[in-house]
Amino acid sequence: MTACSFLPAATQMIYDMQLQHLLQGITFECPPQALAEKRKVVRCVLEGRQYSSIEIDRIFSASKAQGKSLYYVDEAALAEIAPDVIFTQDVCEVCQIDTACTAAAVANLNKQPNLVALTPNNLQDVFQTAITIASALGAEEAAYPYLAKLQQRIDNIIDTLRAHRAAPKRVMIMEWIEPVYNCGHWIPFQVAYAGGIDMLSNPAGDSIVTPWEKILRYDPEVLVIAPCGFDVKRSSEELHLLTQKPGWENLTAVKEQAVHIADYDLFTQPSAGTLVDGIEILAACFHPQFFSVPGQLRHKTASLFQTGKAYVQA
């Protein structure tokens, strides 16, 4: 069995389930360990370039409007690997290569691989994709202990919230800074498990542009900024786009110093393990009196104005 993963989340779960010996080809955005060991097959025309949030939004919006993809497949490398299975996705054609582009790339291969499209909408769907991946690799049994450990981590948070009768916090998770996007798909479910409620979100659906006036009226108690594709450092470079908006200083989250920045892969990279990491970080952001950020995850989140002067690591 030889596999290629055309999305980072699938690659992460393959490694988490100790099935990486079956994986040969990956994308340029896959986790560092995979990039060091596996062959890059999926590339992007924007790879290695630095654009602002506004520029990225315009480029991807124009590409989508024209029916073009910014991603492409190294067909020669793919032919050499000759995979039996390729994992792809149909959740977002903007963030990753989709099944249609993948199908076009494999059309001329001598051996046609099995294309497994992973299309989770909610958190339970993401957990199910782990079983789908393991089954496609002929190792379904690898998924169940992996998922059981993750469920136990979620249960620990739920039990703690219940024991303290913690009221849900009114929160907002931002998937993009300029323009501002709300959160969608599985992220509202992460929020709920962490003891929050995001009334601006779109559960099991796409994130959408959200007017700033609507955010001001909603007035979140906790704000988490996690733009898709950005880590904490990259997001911090563009926070001025938010802090300069009218009424920013009047938000409850700002006045109570409950604004946080977090790495994107905790939320918009739907591997079961990273999303549970995200739940643990959200729990610490929403209810710091009961939870703290796990030590191994502290580099993936930061607090805004913790000292009142600068953005500092949590």
C-alpha cells in the first residue's frame, strides 16, 4: 500500500496513527516532520511569497471567481510514486487543492489511484475521517485507540466545567483579519466543548465576511484571532488592522484583556489531534481560573496587551 496525502490534516492524522510508513507524497503545507521525510507533490503558485491579509483575500477571491486553482500537482513525481490511494478534500477549494483538480492530475497515470475525499463539516465528522483514513490504508484498528485518547481529553474539560458549574462565555473566533471572517464548520463545536458560545459563527458551514458593526453589537467577552494559514507571529504583524477599527477599545474582550492570538492549525487544519489541542487552548482562554495552556502548546498562543504595551507570548 502506497499513499499520497493532498491535505495537511490527513498527513497529520496518518502520523498520529503511526501509519506514515505507507505515506510517500504530500503537499508543501504539510507538518514539518512530513516535509523532512516525504516528497512534495502538491505545490502552490504563491508558495514562498509574502502577502498581506487583504492581498491574499483578493488573490484567492479572483482565482475562485475565474474558476482557477492556485494549486498544482507535480505529475512526474506523482507518476514515480504511483500511489494506490490519494487523500484529498472538498471542504474548501481556496485553502487546499480539491478533488476535481486532483482527478485531472491523475487522469493520465498508468495506474489509477483510489481518490478518498475527506469532507468533514462538524467535529464528529473530523473524528470519522480518522477512521476513513485508517481504513483506506488497510489499518482501521489504528484509529480507535487514537480517537479514544482524544475523547478522554475532551471529557476531562467537560467534567471540569460541569464540576464548577461554569457558565458559557460569549466569544468570537476570527478566521481572517481583513476582511473579518467569522468561524465555521467544526470550530463552533470546539468552542462549545471549551465552555463558550459563538453566536456569530456558522456551525457546520462556511465562514463568511462579518461586518465590524455586527461584532461591536455582539460585544464578545473573549476574542480569539486565528487567521487561516497564519501562526501567532504572522497574525501579530497585522493586528493593527483590528486595533485601529472604530470602537475596538470599547469591546468587552479588549477592556478585560481577554483577546488572544492562536496558530491556525489549532482550528482550520482539521486533524482530530490538533483540533483537540485547540479545545484545550480555548478552555484556557475562556476559563483561565480552571484551565491553563498545556506546556507543549504554549508557543502556539499569545495574549494581546498582557502587559498593556505589547503582544507577548502566553
